[in-house]
Amino acid sequence: MARDDSAGTAPECDRSQVEILQAECRRLEQQVDAQSTEINLLRARFARYESAIRGSHVVVYTQDSDLRYTSISRGLLGLSIDDILGRNDDELWPTDAGSGIKALKRTVLATGQPENAEIAFDDGLDQRWYDIHIEPLRDEGGGIVGLTCAAVDVTGRKEGEAHLRLLLRELTHRSKNLLAVIQAMARQTARHAGSTQGFLTQFGARLQALAASHDLLVRENWHGASLTELIRSQLAVYLDRDDAQVSIQGPDVVFKPEVRRDNQDGNPATIRMRMRRCWGDEGRA
């Protein structure tokens, strides 16, 4: 009599399949846990990246091959993120305001080579300078599908450089004027000096007086000079004495560049200050 063993092997097959499914389930759970950990790490890194971007003056953005903005870290040129996303450069700046940066982006799309440039953006009301870095954005096959860009507003630095150039030109101009004054002082002193030693003494004293005047201008950041302080710096040796024979009376007037311009225009600014020299017991003034 033959026996049917199928009834005995069926439960064993079921148990084997269950074990396989349980093992696969455990493997998938481990894989999900690993991916969750990786996602959490990516989120933490992205949060640090966003924090760093928010705390800096860098604007990071991506564009497709039509120069349409697909992402941006913050607003740009007075436009909000919502104003920028989904639009291209021609829609945002239809005039020649952004022609320089648009040409540079198209060059990167055509050549696939990254570019750096400092570009002035003029919207007719104001001019902003940006330090731009542009990289081609590639797909998995290496084809160029867009751009990744970083822009830093360097308008403040450009304005500082322009101000520095202005100061250098002004310094050159004032240095020439100062040399002319010193030359005139030397000639005048030499004309009245009776000897070489007398010339050296008088010329040295005049140079010290000129240096004191310049110290006063430097303290005021070249914005002007107080007439009272100017006189006191020149006559301190006569004023700071118990038996001083010189006194100063009058308002504390501040000389500014406008005073010199008024004189040049034929409208001299009139300043009255009385200096009196006392002659001891004789009582003369």
C-alpha cells in the first residue's frame, strides 16, 4: 500500500517560505533603517548648509538650459524667491540691465567650462556689483542641462575701492600743494635769514608750526579746522604762560572747504577775531 507524503511536506514548504519572507522582511527593515539614518544625516547637512547660506552674502541658485530659475537660496536684486522661481533672465530683466551676466551664462552652456567674473548690474536707478561663479549642471550621462551659480554682492567693496582711488588722488594733490608751501617758506626764510644757522633755526620753527597745523587737520579728519585751535597751536608758547602777553577773543570759527570756494566765487566769508598783545606796564594794546 503506497503512502502519500505530500501532506507531510506541505507544512515544511510553508515554514521554509515563511522563514525566507521573514528574512527578507528583516533585510528590508535594516535597509530602511540605514536609508532613514542617511536621510537624517543629509537633512542635518542641508540644514547647516542653509544656515551658512543665510548668514552670508552669497546667493546660490540653479537654472535650466533656458536660463529659467529652478532653485535659489534667497532673493536677488530686490526680487523675492517667489518672484524669481520659474522665470528666466529675459523675463526678469528684459532690458540691457543684465546683458553681461546673461552672455556669460550662455557661454558656460555652450563651452561647458566654469567662469568667474565681476559684473555690474544697472537697472537705471542704481548699480550693483556681483562676483559671479558659474558652473555647468550635468545629468547622469554628462550632458549639460543647466547651470549652478553663486553670486556675492561686492558693491560695498567696489565703492570702497573707488573712494580709495579718490583719496589717493586727493593725497597726491595735497602733497604737491604742501611741497609748494614748503618751497615758498624756504625762499622767504632764506631772504630774511642773516646766516645759515639763522635760516636753519627759523625754517625748522616754521616746519614745526606747519606740522602742528596738519596735526589739527588730521584730528578733524580733514573736515575743517577750528580757528581758535589753529591760533593756539601756533602761539601756544606765548599763551600758556603766567605773564602771557597775548590774548585771543572771538567766536570759535571752523574753517571748511566751502570757505575757500566762497572766496574763489567772489563772496568771501567774513570772519572777525580780535587778537590783542599786551605791553606790560606801559598799557599799550
